[in-house]
Amino acid sequence: MRERDGSLPEGQGRRGRRGRPGRPGRRWRLPPPGWRRAVALRRAAAGLLAVLALGLLAAPRVAPAGTPVLVAARDLAPGVALGPADVAVRTLPPELVPAGALAEPGAVAGR
């Protein structure tokens, strides 16, 4: 497709080859316009998310609101008298607390 004078027709450039002779290589392409801005925005977003994650990790934990309730601390055999070491205090949402639930470990002694 060369002209008689050795030049290429309008709109057709030279395609360089890369690698071994005789094998077509990868064409060099310019990045799309605005790619530097896109990369900078992605890096800035990643940095902001990392700072946010570290801030959330460092934030003090707020105790969950709820009602203290006694629960079994281990498997209990039937008919054995309970002691304060057999129960643990857990905080549950008010709507999950059954009627008559105990909150003090000393209240189960001998039951």
C-alpha cells in the first residue's frame, strides 16, 4: 500500500514490531485522555477509605443498650443447686428479656 515515492497513504502510519523478527508484536497505544486524573482520584479515594477504616478502629466502643440477664455459663446437670459461678451476666435487648428473668448472680444461690 505504499505510494510510488515510498511514503504511506494519508491516515496509515507505521506499525512497529516488537520481539522476534518476523512476528508481529503488540501495538503501542497511548492511554485515553484523562487517565492521570482518574488514577489520582482512585488513589485519593483509596487513601480516604484507609484513613476512615483506621479512624473506625481507633474509635471508642459504645456499650450496647439493653437489660442485664443471667444465663448459664456452662452445661448444667439437672437437679444440681446453682451457685454464682454457674451463671454469667449478659446484656440483651429489652424485647428479648423473658418475664421473671434474674439479673443478680447472688439471686440464684441454692436454686
